[in-house]
Amino acid sequence: MSAAEHHHRIDYLELNVASIAASKAFYGTAFGWTFQDYGPDYCEFRDGRLTGGFAHGTPQPGGALVVLYSTALEDSLAQVEKAGGRITRPIFTFPGGRRFQFTDPDGYELAVWSTT
């Protein structure tokens, strides 16, 4: 799938977890997931089709962080604001690219990321 075909589609799920080691043990044993560590506070998981991440932090029961992909991150941020979303984390960099986080009108938090 091209980058344009990924634009504004769900691309990644992220779970805040109290213990990355415990989460790896659980999901590895229960579902056979594989993992790639990115330092002490982040681990990517693969279920064979989808990738996601475990971020060390306060667990957020009730939902994963849904992450969408964008080919034009600043434009996506502007569209979110125009639609009534509230930016909770302005654009920041991480080892794979850049992203921002926002809440929708119902309070659900999502993120949008880009490789550029």
C-alpha cells in the first residue's frame, strides 16, 4: 500500500502499561506476539498482521491509543483543530518520525504520525 493509501487510516495501536516485561510475557504467552525493544520505556509488538506498542506509563483502562498515519502532518493537525479536536500533545519527534495527539469531541484520545 502506498503512503497516499495509508493517509488518515488506522496504522498503529499503543497501550500504556505499568510493566513492559509483564506485558511482553502476557501477550507473548497468550497470543505468540513478537517484540522489538526501543529503550527501557518502549516496546513494539507484532501480532503477525498489525504492529503496536507498549509505552511505560500509567495504564489507561478502556482503550488503546489509536494511531492514524498522515502524509502531511501539519495539514492533519490543522484539520483536526478545524473539526473541533483539542490538541493534547503538539507535534513531537520520536525514533520513527513525528506525531501529535488530540481528543475528539467525546474525549477519546487519538494520535496522528508521519515518517517526515
